[in-house]
Amino acid sequence: MQFFGQLVRCGSLTAAARELQVTTAAVSKRLSGLESRLGVSLLHRTTRRLALTEYGRSYLENSRRILEEIESLESELQGANAEPAGLLRVNATLGFGRMQIGPAIASFSRKYPRIEVQLQLSASPPPITEEAYDVGIRFGEPPDSRLVARRLAPNRRLLCASPAYLARAGTPRAPLDLARHNLISIRQADEAQGLLHLRSGKRVETVRMRGKLSTNDGEVAVNWALNGLGIVLRAEWDIARYLRSGRLQHVLAAWESPPADIYAVYPARHAGILRVQAFVEHLSRWFAS
């Protein structure tokens, strides 16, 4: 079951052989032996990739559940004195993963040397329900009730621009003033941001995001703002150093956009796995400090 799950995750016989440090022929022979014993075909093989058959999808889903139940049971029996070990698969967004999660994992790895961590950074993070990852770092609490969401840190999103841009284009005094400005958009899931909702006390204003520049990379958007090309809405963690240095200025400080607090997200059935528990607790302490 572990072999089959690893094979599907790698996506090809060659990649699985490389990870298992055996020959491609050995992986193919082991897969054929598994299918022969079960009496069904689990995978469609092509030269470049593997595709699950209906039987393969059922075997994968049930084997994952069985392996997780076994591991959870072992963790429960071993108790709190057991040292977490095994493979931990983590997913995060590109910029935040590089700047925050990477260093946190380095600290975690020194503390738990028996845990192997695989960090995957994605521009558009996949759903955790696809079971490709054990823990995902997300902005905002996910609506999926099958997932556990542990809040790690608050995270405001702020409108900001460079002093040079504001000197040239003027400083907005109210949300409607943004219509006269170049708003730098950050596309999510191949769609540009559409409406911006701002709140000040009980007042709520909605502004349409309009501008000449858009990108799917937050770092590029911030650099455009630093170069005086417009106003950007960005997470506080990403721009705090520029606000402190004065390279960016907070615009419409009396108005707030919906927050995007930072969460560790994982399937409920992973809650009893020691390495998942240890990692989430480590992240919680990391961000608290």
C-alpha cells in the first residue's frame, strides 16, 4: 500500500524508481506483481505518466485510510514519549513559503531529525482534500468541514503605495478616490481581483479594482508598487519591512479589507498523527514568537 501510494504521488515509474533508489524495471515488476495478486489493473501506463483506473482509485483511497488508521493507532499506543518520525508533506504559497515556512521547517527539522519533510510551494495551492499533502498553510479559514484549521497568526491586508507615486498622483482620502488611481492587481487562480471591499466601523464601501498592471506573483506586484507604479493590496507580513523603512506608505489607514489570517490546514483523520501534531505546534510557537 505504501509503495502504491508513493508510485501515484511520483507520477511515473522513472520518478518512483529515482525516489526509491531502484531501477525502473524493479518498480514495474513490483507494480505488476501487486496487480497480479489483486487480479485487477490499477494503473494505465503511458510513456510519460500514470493514470489511475477505477480499481486503482479505490485501492489508493482505501489504502491511505488504512495506513493512516494504523499510524494513528500506533501513535496512540506509543503515547507522548514517542519521538515523531516519518514523511511529512507540506504545501504553501510561493512567497510566504520562501520567507516564513522554509525557515520554520529548518528549525523544525533540527528539533525532529527523524521526520522527513517535503515542502512544495505553489502559486495556486491545491485542495488538501486531494490528499497530496499532509498539512497546508493557507490564508483564511477553509470552508471545507472535513479539514481542521489551526489559526497560526493574524494577517491584515493593507493598501499601500510609494511616496513617489502618492506625490505624483495624490493620496486617496476615501475609497471612492481609488477610482482615479492605478490599482495593481494580483490574480488568483487565473482570475484578476475584481471587487475590493473596505470597512470603517459600520460603513462598507466596494471599489472595482482597475489598473494597467496585473500579475499572479505577489512579489512582482510589491516591486511595481515600490517603483512608483500604483497602489497594491498586500498582506501585512509581506510589506511590513517596507512600511517601517518608509519605502511604502499605508493608504486609507482608517479603512480595513477582509483579513487573511494564516492557518495550518489538515484532514481531521491526521489529527492523531504525531508528526502532524508536532509540526502544527511548532508553527504555532514559531509565529507566536
